[in-house]
Amino acid sequence: MAEVHGQDIHLLGITQVPSFGLRKGSIIDIESTAKSIDNSLNELERLTGIEVYSALIGFSGVSISIVNNHAVIAVANPTYEITLEDKERVLNSARNLSLPLDKAIIQIIERQYIVDSYDGVKDPVGMVGSRLEAEVSIVVGAIAAIQNLQRSANKINLHVNGLMYNALLGAESVLSPAETEMGVALVDIGGGTTEVSYFEEGSIIHTSVLPVGGEYITKDLAIVLRTSMEEAKRVKEKHGVASPDKARSDLMINVHNIQGKSAQQVSQQVIAEIISARVLEITELIYAELKQFGCLNRMPGGIVLTGGAAELAGLADAMEEYSSIPVRIGLPENMKGLPTDFNRPQNAVVLGGVLYSARQAAIKSGDSPRFIGVIDRITYWLKDLFR
Ligand SMILES: Nc1ncnc2c1ncn2[C@@H]1O[C@H](COP(=O)(O)OP(=O)(O)OP(=O)(O)O)[C@@H](O)[C@H]1O
Ligand SMILES: [Mg+2]
């Protein structure tokens, strides 16, 4: 939650609660998901003293993909001045996809217009030309996933102000305009999912949501060390290292057993060996996805890592070593005056949401925004899904 005064954003609070009802980023139980959202909002209300009625909701899930589409129309006006109707006509044509019955367009991002053969046009209305082309990126996802999100919000009377794909929000807070222009990969490793996205010319071009994340590392540790998920998570976050050669064999860690009564001593090296096997697997999957995107040689911005798992010690180095691509941790740097406690890769998406909402509020009240992010050219087509 944040307060906006003119151009200044004042963060009031961030809350985090365990999520129930989700598996691999998809809702499998509306009741539990609604309860989790409610818990998080209640905590936020306690923290800030402000009641929440509506929210911008970030979404993800393995059903999400991006389709790049292109359309051409002849300008209708005899004077060849392009009108809003021409723009709408070309956009309508560009959104014309044949999708499986269970999929729908969730968002459309206008990448650029081409007027006659001048490309890079952001808004063609008022320009003169006979041929108008539109290039768009279309976020596609499972209808059920979006409806389940809407139903979970309805259950607790939370009005959905907008839905935004998580990777677009993350990009907002951690990527620089130069990076998204030249080519950069944003990789968000969460608990149950990993979003791999590629940005170029200021827009998202490819994305893929993989069903892996930090929970898998926790589960491996819990099984091998015969302990609870809670204890395994604690050990991972406090003492975990992504590769054994960065760990100490003489540093012994106290690991409690499942009942939490007795404990065993395990070296940090052994813990790192367990973690590194899964880190390698996740890294291989991410690399394969970037290869599939065809962008390995087109990313001067390298890989930017966000999500809670990005906080694992030595992860960025391990990924850099594997891929020979520069890897940096994405901290929400685009938000000035952010208290250091909040400036973590885990908060990239939520802070991106704050930045985006603040800018929308500024535009509404007539202020010109301080900077333009990757999601300013988004059009929603979602309304018909919400019945
Ligand atoms: N310091 C740390 N070291 C290693 N892992 C960490 C650390 N801090 C958090 N994590 C891991 O990050 C994961 C959660 O990340 P995040 O909060 O980004 O997920 P999420 O967005 O809630 O989940 P998802 O994106 O899968 O829906 C957990 O597996 C957690 O153990
Ligand atoms: Mg996440």
C-alpha cells in the first residue's frame, strides 16, 4: 500500500502471508485463496489503519504465454489523416487470434505502429499516411485461471481495479528503459513458479511460466535431511548457498528433525550440495527457455533475477557461470526513497504494482508522469471474461 503526493510515492506497508489454495501459481481452491488474500489485506489494514476496498492484482501461472501479432489496414480517410477509428480498426485486426476454447486474451501491449514505412510510431492518430500497421504483444492465458482469481476477489468483496501479468510489474520496478530497449531477460524465481521473460524495444516479446521454484529446493532439503518443510526453508534461507565450492565444510548447522525435538549437525557444504542439484536443474530450464526465445545473442542487458529465490546466496554467480551471460539481482531501484528493508528482489512485483498505480493516479489527476514504463501501452480486453 502506498500514498501518492504529486510525483512522490510514500510506501505505507507491505505484508506477506503464506498462500493456500495455489499450486504452481494456479488457483486450485478458491475458498483458501480468498482467505489468504483476506489475511494479507487484514494485516495491511492493521499496519496502516486504512481499509482496502480495491486493488491492482498481479497474476501468473503456467498457462500464460505471449503471442506477437501484426496487422495492416488501409487508412479510410480520403485526406489520409489517421483517426482514432483507424487505430481501433488495426488493433482489432491485430487481436484477432484463433485460440483454443479454454484460452483468452488477457492483455494487449501496443508495441509500435508503422505508418507507410515509418516504424517506431507510438501513437499514429493525427499522422498522415495511407497504410497503417500495428505490432502488438498479446498476453494469453487460461480463462479459468483468470475467472478463479476474480471469484476469489469477489468472495471477500475486493474490487479488482486491474489485472497485470506479474512479469510486467516486475519489469516496471527493476529494469531500466535502456535495458528494455536493447534487450534483457527478466527471470523471477518464486516459490512454485519461475517466470522467464524477454524484453526488447521497450516491450515484452516472450514469456514462459515454468512450474519450478524455491519450494522445490526446500522440499529436497526436507527429504534428504529428514526434517519439516518449515525447518528446511529456514536452513535454506539462513545458511543455504547455491554451489558447494562457495560453502564451508567446517561450518556446522543445527537442523531439527521433523518433530522438532532432536537436532543433527550438518555441514554447510552438504546443504549446498543438495541445493545445487536443484539450482542446476532450474538454471538449465531457464537457459533452455531463453534459447527457445531465440534471444541468447540479443541481450546486452543480460539476465535480471527477481523473486524470493533470487536471494539465495551465490545463485546469480552460479547462473552466470552456467550461461556465460551477465546476471544481476533486480532490486526495485526505480522507486526512490524506498526503505532498505523493502528493497529486495522478492518485492519487485509488488513494488512494480505500486509504481504503475501511482503513475495511473498521476495521469488521472492531470500530472505528466515522471517516466514511461513498459506497461503504459496496455489495453485491456478482459471485461467480457468477468461475467
Ligand atoms: N534468503 C533466501 N534464500 C533462499 N531462498 C529464499 C530466501 N528468501 C526467500 N526465499 C525463497 O523464495 C521463495 C518465495 O519467493 P516469492 O515470494 O517471490 O514467491 P511467490 O511470488 O510468493 O510465489 P510464486 O511466484 O511461485 O507464486 C520461497 O521458496 C522462499 O524460500
Ligand atoms: Mg511470484
